[in-house]
Amino acid sequence: MRGALIISVIACAVSTTAARAQFGSGIVYDPTQSAHAAQQILQSNQLYTTTVETSRNIIGAYNLAQKMANLPQNYYTTYSNLGRQEWSTAQQPANTYGNSAPWISSANNGYGAASATQAASIPRTSQIQGYGGLSTQGQQDIAARGATVDLSDSVNTTSLQTLGTIRANANQRETDISQLEAASHSADPAQHTEMATLQRINQALLIELRTQQETNQMLQTQALQTMVGQKVQQDNLKSLFQTGNAYQQSFNTVTPQQSAVGTQWAFHY
């Protein structure tokens, strides 16, 4: 609207001047040059308006950045007393027979889990004597229970090592979280730039992924322990069926038979 008004004013002025020139000084009016000059004036006016708007946007962005960098310090210290959940180190036992301390040490650092598990439990027995002379059914029964023992030791060792490794890394994890917390609550303007904030978000996501990985490891060991427990139940149930089947088959040969005569009472008067 403003540009159209300027063009109208310029056109009127040019027309008046041209009329005077034609009848006064003898200068001929050129409408092409006049329109070109008006168009240049309109473009200059648009360029000026765009420059003003761009300057206002830049100033607004600068003011916002300065405001974000100079936010009140108490805003960042409001949440500085967040609760912390730290891993507690397993307490050393009495170690009466000298085989408890290695187990606790492995639970805290993850080292020596296999030897610590064996030392704190009854030693594993090799194949029992006479195993080769048993029947096929007897060998299967002994082998199933022996496998349960071997699998249980392996799962317990894996669980102990996994838990100990997580405990050993807990201190470094707490240090990383504390550093993120300090940077987030800092009043330093450099810590509140967009790049610094994105870096902290990325680091927090990495810590969360690592924690989720540790959780998955614990869930896997628990699943293995559940499977071993189900195996024990299955072995007991199968053994019960085998015992019942053998009992039915050998009942007639093992139990003495009674004749009809033996069940009669003799009466003597």
C-alpha cells in the first residue's frame, strides 16, 4: 500500500513536470524512464523493509541467547539435592573356615567367581564308582542329576561374576552421573549453550543404555537359574514315573503270592 502510494505521488509529479515542460521549456516527457525510476524506488523501499525486519530478528535471537546464558543461578541449584542410590559393598563375613571371603570378594569385583563358588560349596564329584555297570535307565538317572549339579554351578558362577562386575563399575558410573549433574546445575554460560546441552543429553542416553544392558544381563542369569530349577522339577517328575512303572512291572515277581488255601482259617474244635 505504501509502495503504491509512492508510485502515485511520483507519477503525479512527473506528469505535472512533463506538462510544464511540454508547454514551457520544450522538454519532452519519457514515460518509460519514469516507470523505471518508480520501480527502482519501490525496490529500494522493499529492501529497506526487509533489512529492518532481519535486524529485529537478529536482535531478538541475541537477546534470547543472552537471557538463557544469564539465567538466575538459583534455577540450577534448585534440583542439586537429588536423591542418590549408590551400590553398597557386600560386608565381609566371619570367614570361619576360610572359604567365605573369596565369595564376597568376587561379589564385589567379579574376579575369581568360579573358584570362589566351588570353595564355598561342596566340591563337585566325578563319575561315581560303578557308573559303567549300571543299566541304561540307571545311568540316565544319575547323569540327569549330575547335569543339574554342573549346570547349577555354572549359572551360580555366571551370576556371581555379573553382579560383581556391575558393583565394580558402580563407582565410575556414579562419578559420571555426578559430573552430568554438576554441569547441568552450573551457572557457567558455557554449560548452557545448545551444543553443551546436546552433549550432556547424549552422555545421559549412553549411561541409560549401559544400565539397561546390565539389567538385561541380570535378567538373563535369573532366567538361567529358573531353567535349572525347572529342570530339577522335571527330573523328579520323570523319576517318579519311572519308579511307578518299574514298581508295576516287578510287583508280581517281588511280592510273595498267596494261595487260596493260605487265606482260609482253620477251625479246630
